[in-house]
Amino acid sequence: MDFDTLILHNGNEIDEQTGAMSIPIQTASTYRQKDIDCKQDYYYSRSENPTRSALEKTMAILEKGKNAFAFSSGMAAVSAALLALLKTNDHIILSRDIYGGTYRLITEFLTKYGISHSFVDTCNLQEIKNAIRQETKVLFLESPSNPLLRIVDLVGAAKIAQENNLITMIDNTFMSPYLLNPLDYGINISIHSATKFLGGHSDLIAGIVVTDCTQLGEKVYFVQNSLGAVLGPQDCWLLLRGIKTLSARMTIQERSATVIAQWLQTQPWVKEVYYPGLASHPGHDILKAQARGFGAVVSFKTTTEQIAQDIMKKAKLWTVAVSLGGVESILSYPCRMSHASIPPEQRRKLGITNDLIRLSVGLENKDDLIKDLTN
């Protein structure tokens, strides 16, 4: 079944009891037990909730996974996936240009519990191989990376992980399941900040973890149930509604992003453009082979830092804000927003400089968005 159809007809779109074409928001915290000797599907909403179950089953289907779990934020999802698999003295390998929140979790939280890490250029498979130790347990990827949109060869990375008994995780936020299904390429766990493209309307905070097997699912569920970082039923319903328009939104947003990226390449005040949909992008061919599109996030560097700051101050249609993936077009300044938690010297080494701007292209007319950047 085509994704455009599957997104609306996956077995979790209609309430079986009433026939309602919208899954009910079940706010009950607890449920009457009919027989204490027989375990029910639902008994306490931290553990299971009907609205959350519909969302989780939907995401498992869309990501072609075995199990899915909905969390109270993207970082709660990342944290749960890592805590499910790591223990004291374990080691994790990560993409070096990674979301600032993940960087903070790794460097300032997990290290307190004796979990070590190595940040490497995961676009270079040899660097992944060189970083593997006896105590390495997890390979954590972000592709396209945030904010420089670097692309990882998922097949090659997964093969290395399998040969060394590592679990592979990927932050699939930028692509969403509409454009990329990482589990198809041997990745074990796909993670989303569902706040972004999955929700699509800048009106909820949520995270999703999808596993490729029941065994990993049980480990993630244990952490979810133990820590209780679950997504509430109201936000589950909002996310289910947002997912219904994912394909329509992503199609328009990606089309506009491509035009804007091509236009940016022609501007004298632009030094460099980062968008995998451009044939000149070093990861273009890899992503073209493993995904159904290139996404709606574009980053670029201006010729001077002052121009970047002027754009942030003078833009009218583009909203200056953190986050991305909404119907509204957003301008973000990574060095002071998404990656502010990374030390300045480290940011510079990664190429996250003060002249870098990240665009999340929304549903506005692309010509109006270009005109606004010009002005």
C-alpha cells in the first residue's frame, strides 16, 4: 500500500466501539479491573492508554517497525532509548554534528554514570570502525544532521554495527517516515522529535521511538513505564491528527525548500548552502538512494556575520524561533539556539559558526519567502 494511503488507512484511524473517524481522547488515569486474575489491556495510563496505543501502533506501521512508544518530548525519547541499552562502563559512538540537546545529554548527564562516548564523522565509515572499542554498545546516527545536513550511508553503518554486535539508533526527525524508513537499511531503532514534522503545527511537544524487534521494544517499554515520561492523551490525539496531513505537508515543503536552496546558491551574500537535494551536496547521491526525498530544512552561511544577524532581525514572513517542521516557515540561529549548549570552540570546529542560518520551509508561497529574505 502506498504511504499516502497507509497514513490514513492503517487500522488505527477509526474507533472500533463507535465507528468514530477520530480516535477518542481517553483521559482516564485508571481502569476498572473485571477479573484480578486476568490482566487487562489497560489498567493504569502511565503503562497503557487507548489514545496513546493508537498513536504507537500507527507509528510502528509507518516506520515498518515492530514496536513504537510515545514520549513527552523528543529528548525523553532519545534518553529512554539510550538508557534502555547502556550501563556503567559502556561506550557509545555518535555523529559529531549532532543536535545540541543530545550533545548535552551525552556529555553532561550520561558521563556522570560512567558511560563514555566518541563523536566521529559518521559520514566516513572508517572513522566509525576506528572508534569501536570492546565496551562499545551503541552507534547513534543523525542523518541528515542538524544543522549542516550531513548524510550517513545507513547500509554501510548498519553493516559495521552488525559485524561488531552494536545496536544502531538514528534520529530520523528531519526526514520523517514519509521520506525515510531507516529500519529498511538495518538500523535497529528510529527516533523522532515528533514536535517537528510529524506534528507539523507547532502546537505539541512529543517524541517517538520505533524498534525493529520485540526484544528491543521490551527494553524501551521498561524505561518508559519506569520513568513515566509518556505522552498525554490530548497530545497523542493532536499528533495523530498531524500525521494525517504529513504527506501533503512534506510534499509542498520539500518542493519549496528545493527552489529556495537553488535560489540561495545564486545570491552574492550567500557563502555556502547546505541542502541534500542539491546535486552539489556531497551526500546527495546517498540520500537519493535511501530516501524518497530530501526534506524541507535548508542551512546556509552568509558572507558576513552581520548579514546573518540582519536577516534574523528584519525577516517578516519567516518566524525567528527554535524548532522546525511546522506549517510556518522558521528561521533559526543554531549558534544561539539549537546548539548553544555546545561550547563555542567545539561549534566552530563543527562548522556551526555565527554566519550560519537554518531554514525550516513551511507552507507559505515560496516566492513570498524568497522576497522576504531578499528584503
